[in-house]
Amino acid sequence: MYYIQRPVSKHPLPKQAKKVFDGEIFDVYQWQQKMFDGSYETFEKIVRADTVGVIPVTSDKKIVITKEEQPGKPPFISIPGGRVEENEDLLVAARRELLEETGYKSDDVNLWYSGQPVSKIEWCIYTFIARNCEKVGDLKLDSGEKIKTELVSFEEFLDIAVQDDFDSIDITLRVLKARLDPQKMSELRRLFLM
């Protein structure tokens, strides 16, 4: 295993921030922020558990996507993923989510990118690519999940990633950038299919 450094938020939570709400998923912090004119205003930031996402690629170079339903949300297409448990190693979390949501496992799981996508939420998303995945069991879903898996080609994945019902804006953005730059597309293809 290797150490993965947690990306720093573009708007870090100040040390003087106080927790004003302790939720099941989200905690809310507030602090007094000095404005440019010398006055003070109350600022807020939400804190939540980090999450992992995994792009599974089989030995025959098919990508495993998920078609999901969750209570209170329209059906969507995604990649396997979920919350990192407290004190859980990121690679362990990625492998756990891969197995639970697809029934696949891989011994070749590597970080693709990580980041904090929302400045007002202290929350990091780690996206991994799992190569040479093999089906080893059934899905083990939470009570609030309905998931079906589907194998798609790299080209089909590129099309799916830009659909309105694809639920990973970071992947969508990377696919769109690659479509505009042949070198980036070549790198993306190599990354997924190596």
C-alpha cells in the first residue's frame, strides 16, 4: 500500500470554527469572518465523510458501470463508490465498494485523481481505476441501494460519461477535456486500457 495525501480545500475550515450542527451525514460549522470593510459576518462550511469512486476495467478491457436507484433521487448511471469509513484506508475502501456494488475484485487498484470539488464542503473524492477486475460474487447492497451492473466498451463509456443521468461531474469534465485534446484522449485511453 502507498500513502495518498488528502487534497486541501480551496476554502479551508478555520481553527476558530465551531460545530453548530451534528448530523448523520453532514456537520455544520460557523465562524466570524472579517470582511474587507472591517465588519464581520457569519460564514458556514459543511463537513462530511470523504468518498471513493472506482472505475472497474475487466481483463478483456470492458468497463463496469452501475445503473442505480436511491430513495428520493431519480435513477442514474455511475461508477461504484461510497463513503470512506472512519479510519479506513482509502484503497481498502475502494476495494470494499467495488466488491459490494459490483461483485468484482481487483489486485490492481490505483488512484486516478482526487480533489475537493465544492469549496463550501470539506469533502474529498478519490477516484480509482481498478484493472483486471474479475467477478467473484454477488452484490452486497445497503437498504437504500438498487444497483445493476453493465459492461461497456471504452467508447461507450465516453458517451455515457457525458449523458445527463451520469452522476460524476468530475469524470464528465475529464472526458469532455479529452474529447477536445487528442493527446489527453490518448492518455485517457492508455490509463483505462493499459
